[in-house]
Amino acid sequence: MQVFIMDQTPDNKLFIGMLPKTFIEENLYNVFIQYGDLREVHIIRGPEGASKGCAFIKFVEQDAALLAIEYMHDVVPMVGNNTFLLTIYNNIYI
């Protein structure tokens, strides 16, 4: 995963890219809940409802977002039969 600074204000919201297009919100929730409580999980979809392979997740606490970035940076997780590279963007730079 790559993490880029977008501005100087820390945030709890992460952009997740390079997701399998078969992923649903529950899959993403299960990957990230281990780092802290989630307020929002939103997979970006096209007009026909198909996933665009990216999503936003928002943690309740900023520390949880930082922890997720720390542990998911450059990781290729396996969920079910899917392996994929996660790319996380946030306004937090590590």
C-alpha cells in the first residue's frame, strides 16, 4: 500500500484502492474491524451498481486509522479465495 500526504489535518477516513471487484462492504469491514471500530464502509460503484475496485472506510478513532495504515501498508491480504494488493490514501503520512 502507498500512503500519501494530502494536507496537514489528520483524518479517520481512508481511501482503499485495488480491491477485488467482487468485494462487498462486509468483506472490507471484516478486513479492517480488527484495527478499531468503523463508522462507515462505502464501496464506490458505477451507475449499474458494479464495484469500481475502491472504497472509503472511516474509523471512529484516528488511532485506529493510523494502526490500519501501519499494519496494512504493502500487505497482500487473502480473504476467502481472493488475494489483492491494498493501496491506502489518507491525509496522514507515515
